[in-house]
Amino acid sequence: MAISGFSQSSDSVRADSVVKHSYIPTGIRIGTDAISLFKTQFQDNFSGWEVNADVDFYRYYLALDYGSWARTFKSDSGNYSNDGTYWRVGVDVNFLLKDLDRNMFFLGARYGKANFSENLNVVAYNDVTDAYENLEYAHSGINAHWFELTTGLRVKIWRMIWMGYTARFKFGLKHDNTENIIPSDVPGYGRTNKDSYWGFNYQIFIRIPVRKQPPVIVRDKK
């Protein structure tokens, strides 16, 4: 009996050790941001989509986002519009290591970059001609980059279907210098009139397994 008990305890320790130190990915999640799709459908001044993906390396998840973004701002004195794409890459750290469904609460960081074009139409008064004129300024190939701190949840809903959200604290925005106008909005980032910016995504994922997941071992407390 003593030998059997020792063997069982030893096997549990070895199995637990394998799980904790296995950094081989078990699956890839691919999804989309539901908020972007909702805004595209119901807001006249926004059009866009976003694809999200992550892959696990034990408790660390390599995350990648790619999206398209176009916005329009109208006022009495003129209109501003932009159109472009963006991507983010970073790492999330999962803190729910003993969850049997492998649900996820995470903290993470991202580096984001955008490439876009913009257009500004302004009605301005000309002192020389003593009349109002329509002025147009346009730039293309503008580059911008920023950093993000992230947190959120990923929850298994049914089989391969996952849902979750990501809250983003965006900061450190830098962009190319453009003549005549300063970008009012950056795809993937948002408005540029603040030093930092909050973002939020509500996501739906499909998880594609690439190998069988090792069992989650929960030690009995005695």
C-alpha cells in the first residue's frame, strides 16, 4: 500500500510538472470584433472590421489583430475623412491556470501601427478676394504607431465557440508630419486630441485545436 501510494503521488507530481512547463501550442483562436461590425451597420460615419487571433504557449498568448477603418467627421466649416488599415501584435498573460475549461483572464501589452490616407475640406474666408472659398487638403501613405496595455476575458461558450472582451489603454501615439493639417483620427487608435485613449472590443472566436490539451491538474487541499 505504501509503495502504491508513493507511485500515485510521484505520477501526479510528474504530470503537474509536464503541464506547467509545456510551451507547445495547443490551439489557435480566430475571431472578429462585434462592435466594429455593429458600428459599420448602424453608424453613418464609420466603416470597418477587425480580425483577431491568438495562440497559447502555456500561460502566455501571442496575439495579433488586423483591421480596416474609415471615419468621417462633419462640421459647419468643413469635413474630415480617413481610410486605412492597422495591425497590433503583443502578448497576453493568463491568470486562470487551473480552470478546467481553460477560460482566460489576462493582462497584456500591444504595439500598434496604422497606414492611412486622409482628406480635409474647409470653407475659409479669403481676404484678397473678399469671398469664401472651398479648400481641400489630402495626404496618403501616412504612418502612425502607438502602445497599448490590455486586459479582458475569454470564455468557452460551446465546443469550439469562445466569446470575450478586451479593454485597451492606448498611449504614446506618434505619426508622420503632414503639411497644413494634423490627423484628427488614426485607424485602430481613435481620436488624436488626447495623450491617451481607451478602447474596447467585444469578440467572438472559433478555436482550432492543433494538439490534445494536457489535463489541468488541481491538487486536493488536505
